[in-house]
Amino acid sequence: MPGPGAGRRGSGRGAGLRGLSDPAYELADRVEHIGSRLPGVYDVRALADAVGLDAEARERLEAYRPLWAAFWLVMLLPGNGGWRRNPRGTTEGQARHFMALAARD
């Protein structure tokens, strides 16, 4: 089993422990999960601060968010489990959310 510090790369805040993935990628998954987007569940900026993401990692976080939003949109389409488990309008709301993220500069 790897000891403390295994997987460390880089030197700045947010460039520390990365394990199998990038913390910005993992955080984007969490904040874009359909259940996480309910009002008041997560404050993306506060989470990025708590995780210690530096400016570069925050840019990656914002780049990953539309990818995860698209993933969750697909999971909400008819024929997928999310379609049956979520209330009417959830898929349409996710589509609007994805389009808003995709339209950001």
C-alpha cells in the first residue's frame, strides 16, 4: 500500500495529491451530479477553496463541468435509469443547465 505523499506531483496548492484523477475533475463530477445541483447543496467556489484548487485547477474545473453536465443529461434521457427515478421536467432542466454551461466563454 502506498504511503503518505504517494502520487504527489507539482508544487502549488491544487497540484498536490492527485491519486488516480485530477481533483478538479472529481469536484466537477460532484457539483454537476443532478442531486448536487439542488439549491443550497454546494457552493462551487467554496468547495474549490476547501479543496485548495489553484487558478489552473479552477480553470480545469470549469472546463470539466460541461462534460459532466452532458453525462448527467444522457443519464436522464428516456431508456436510462435516471428517466424513471426523477420527477418530470428534470431532463429539460438539465438540458437548460448544460446549454448554459456550454455557452460560457
